[in-house]
Amino acid sequence: MSRLVYRKGIDLLSGIIPKMCAADKRVKFLIGGDGPKRLMLEELREQHRLHERVILLGNVEQSRVRDVLIQGHIFLNTSLTEAFCMAIVEAVSCGLPVVSTAVGGIVEVFPADFVCLAEDTSTEALTKGLLQTIHKIDAGDVPQPQELHKQVKSMYSWADVTRRTEQVYKECSSGSSLSDRLMVQRSRGPVAGVLYCICYAISYLVLAITTFFQPECTIETVPTSTRVEEGKRPAKCSR
């Protein structure tokens, strides 16, 4: 489930498919997504006569992603670069064990029993990971889909992401005066530092003016799941 482009490791995937199909007659590939590398996969399918074992779905609407994922048994991620990789979170949430390249932030997303990370970025390493995961599934040595979903739900939620993001902003903005922040910007270089200081000062001035005409307490906040006490009103603004 990804864009079929070089960055997503589609060249790696084209090397993995024939090896896995030869190694295990049960293996089928269900590939969602579209992009310039789709032609490569179509040619591969023709060359190895894998029409019934390599299914190209094309673009998949977000509302259908879950329906596609639960048809599989393993999620394969071949990305060459990745900051976080939401796709593997979605896959594990749907109960799929993951085999993935160990690039970017992927190594920090899940514990080892959730994801089989390839030793290196090669078709051989990923094929080995897939075969190991298939063996674990056959032996019943993988968590149940319901258990995977339950653990992902406890680890990742938008409420938790929002809370942690807000905490980072608070830590960055607290404990330093305007002059301290300008000094930090000034240290970025003889020319760039001055430009950063000017931009920062203008931004700070715009924020101060905006806050004066529209205080923070007048901005409507997003309702939370906690029920607000009836009759409770926000505090009055004071300028």
C-alpha cells in the first residue's frame, strides 16, 4: 500500500516477488497504489507468468485501506527512506505482522515482536525476513490480530500525539526571553543570523498585535471527550 515510486523501494519489490513465488507456492502479492513504477511490476508479472499471484489494485481510497489490509497475512514495506511510516502502523492495527527495511524512523515505531527488520536494504535480506515470518505464522508464533490491534491502539492515538506535540512546543517556548531567542537566531551566521533575527522580530510583533486585538481566551477551543459542566462559561478576557 504505497506510491509505486523508487523511494518506496519498488525496485526491491520487483526482485523479491519472483524469489518468494519460487520459494513458497502459497505466496501471493496484493499491491495497492499507483505510480511510474507500476509498469515495471506489470512487465515482471508478464515475464514470470504470475498473473494469479501478483494482483495490482491501483489507487486505493483511504476508506478502503482497511478492507484491503485484512485480506493479507503479512505486510511488506520496502521503503528506502522513511520518517515514520504510517503504513506499517495501519497494517499492524489491522493485525498484520510486518517485514520492513530498517530505514529512517521505522526502527523506532514498534518493538521487535511486531516488525521483522531486514538486516540490510537488499532483496536477499527482505526475502529472508518474509520466509522467517511465514515460518512463524505456520508455527503459530505470532500475536493474534486482535492483540496487535489492541496494542497499537494503546500506543498510538491522535489525542496522545496532540498531547506530546503540545508538550514539545511548550518546552521550546518556555524558560527563555525574547532577547535569548534573538541571540540564538543571531548565532546562525553573520548574514543569515541577521535575517533570522529580523524575521523573528517581525513575527513576534505580528503575534503581539494579533493577540491584543483577539486575545487567546476569545478563540473557540476544540471540544474534548470530557463533558463540560452545564452552565460553565469560559473566563472573561482582560486586557
